[in-house]
Amino acid sequence: MAEAGPEGEREIGHYQTATTGGIDYASVPWRLWEKSKRLFWNPADIDFSRDAADWREMTDGERALVAMSARGFMVGEEAVTLDIIPLLRCMSDLGRLEDTMYLAMFTMEEAKHTEMFRRWFDAVGLDPSSLDALAAEQQAARGRPGIFDGPLTAVMRRLDTDRSPQALLDASIIYNQFIEGVLAVAGYQRWDETFLRLGDKLPGLQAGLRLTQRDERRHIAYGTYLARRVLAENPGLWEWFEERWAKLTANLTGGYGADEGSTAQDGARQREARELAELYQRLSKRRLEALAVARTMRVAEVDASAIEAFEPEELQHVG
């Protein structure tokens, strides 16, 4: 960690870029930083005019399905934009410049996703606050607080006072593995099913979601890198991790953008619920396996791994 001088400035020689070593261009965070720069996009450039026209022609049922899914993703993206900050600050305080630089880009990308969804709501003329009652009804039916209603914030803010390996691992578990790697990936697959039914409608939203998934592919990669590095350096944490993951994923029935609280009992709804639960279990198992490899790795091996070794296979198709 760089030390501050008497006037709050870092002392000469404590800036990494001013040292002989400079930046570690081969590090995983730096390679992710470079990839993010190459794949930069601006939500304001997405044309939602066709979406607005399609929206007027869609049925009430179609609009309700899309609107609630979009709202779920939008508030989720806003939550993770705010809650990633303690991890960024933690890396800064630990003097990990490359991680800090990539996490600054990571934070901006989460903010872009938030903007993209809100721009879509504005374009189709739907005030998302009009969905508050339905969202509250679904949360009440769920009978427990959502992941964004406290649990995520508590784990991430722990990093403000606790920079232990377990605290870092917990942050990766809940943010990158659970929210991004299970809930969001399942949500993207549900979006694919929705767009399959809608055909070529809402091309702007479809484009925005593809770009969002492309970013999330890198986000999950960073979280997997971070978790593997912690586990490779602290193999004794594996048992704690397994218990934590089992508790986090137990009875998982709803998530990021999902219609979590429906009480409909028709056969189609029950079948969809079973399929979603099975999908969550498959994704949960894959994230567990993605971290299990660290048990036989050295830190140097984790650091030398290709970016693709950390990326989730479910998002390989988005580039």
C-alpha cells in the first residue's frame, strides 16, 4: 500500500508506475482491462426506436413478462454498481494497481448496464415505478429478503474493515459466482427463451443484452481468478467455501430478473419452475467445479492462466 505524505500525497517512490517494475502487463486483471478497452460500448448509441414501435403492438402478457424481467435486471445492475466499490477500494488499499484499474472499468460497465435498461424503459414510455406493486407482491410471496435487499451489501461492505482471505473469497462467492455466475446467467437464458417467442421484436434490447453479457463474461472471469488465487494461497478455506456455497444455493428457486413470486399453480408454470430450479442447480455445480481446480494449483499457475480459463462456458458465445 502506498504511504501518504504529510499533506496527504503519496511519498515519492510509492507510486507503482514510477518504479522500475511499473505495470504487470501479463497479469490477469491487466489482460481483462485491455479486453474491456477493446470491447467498449456506449448505451446511448443503441437505437431503441424499433423497440418503442414493437412495444405498442405487443400483448399485455408479453409486455408484463419483458417489463418485469427488465426491471429485475435493472435494479440488480444498480445494486452491483454500488456494491462493487468496497472491493475496488480494498484492492487499492492493498496496493494491487492492476486489480484496481480493472475494477474501475468493471464498475463503469455495471453502471452502463444500469443505464442501458433505464434508457430502454424511457424509450418505450414505461415508468418502471408502475411495476413496484407487482414487485412487492412477488417479494412477499417469496417469503425471504432478496439477495439485493441486504445480503450482498453486507458481504461487500465487510471489506471496508476486513481484508482477510476469507472476506475476499466471500465477496467473490456472492458477487461473481452466485449473482453473476448463477442468477444472471440463468436470467440470460430466460431472456433467450423470451426473445425466441417474440421473434425479431425489441432489437435494441436484444443488442443491449448481448453487450451486457459480453461484459459479464469478463466480470465472472475476474471473480473466478480472484477466488482461485485466494484458494490456491489458502487451501484451508476450501471446507468453509463448500459450506458457504451449499448454504447460499440451498432451495434456490428465483433470481435476477426472474418472476420469483408467482403463485400460479397451472401445469405450465409448475414445469417452468422445475426447469428453472434444475438450471440453477446445474449452474451452481459448474461454479463449484470452476473453483475446485484451485485446490491443486499454485498461485503462480493461477496468475499465468489464460483469461479463457476463468470465463464461464455459458457466455462463450457472446465473444
